[in-house]
Amino acid sequence: MSNRAMIIAIMLALAALMGYIVLERFFRSDVVVEMAPVAEVLPSKKQPGVRARMSSCERIHDRTQLRGYVENTGNTDLSFVTVTAMWKDMNGLVIESAIIYAVRDLALAPGERREFEASSEKNRAARCNVELLDWWA
């Protein structure tokens, strides 16, 4: 085969390949498009969380007044939160404690705070503290 015949054969092969590509790309009507699988969107997992903080502890006349708040740090409503209020003497010993229902009747939404207060009539009460006792969504 001469060089000229070889060049013509290569040109014909390239023309046939280009014709096939053009035919497939522009004139084919039964094109199958594959769709990516749809990812199932799951609802976010409920993660309750709560924080209890004391905001003040002061002696008012014959009582030691404790004020604080609970804060919903989770992603679901809280329907019940109890805290323990403690009054301590100068040495740090607990002389009185009380259970406070900080959330009971009205649910606490995520990010919200609810204030509470309690008082002790013990004249030795010098300091206060608050601890989270129980909670549920």
C-alpha cells in the first residue's frame, strides 16, 4: 500500500469516526439519562440538653434569696426540669436544700431560658449553689 492510499484510508476512518460522534451526539433521540439516587433526608436526631445557672445569692432581711435560670441547650422541647437549690454556711457545708420545679407546665423550647427563685430562712446561710437534678423532653 502506498503512502497516498494509507493517508486516504486514515482520512476515511477519521471521517467515519467523526460522523458517528456527530450522529450520536446530535441526532440520537433515545438518550438515556441516569439520575443520581435521591438521598433520603432523615429528620435530625432529638438531642435534649439543659443547663442550670445561679444568677444571684443575697441576704434580704431574714432570708437568703437565690435566683437562677435553666436554659435549653438541646434541639427539642423540654417538658420537665428540676434543680436542687442549696444554701451553705461559711465553711461550705450544706445547711438546707430544696427541689425546684423550674419547668413543669409550659415546655421550654431550644435556646430559651426560664428563671426560678427560692429562699432560705436559715440565718447561717452564707452561700448558695444550684445543681441540675432531673429533666426530660
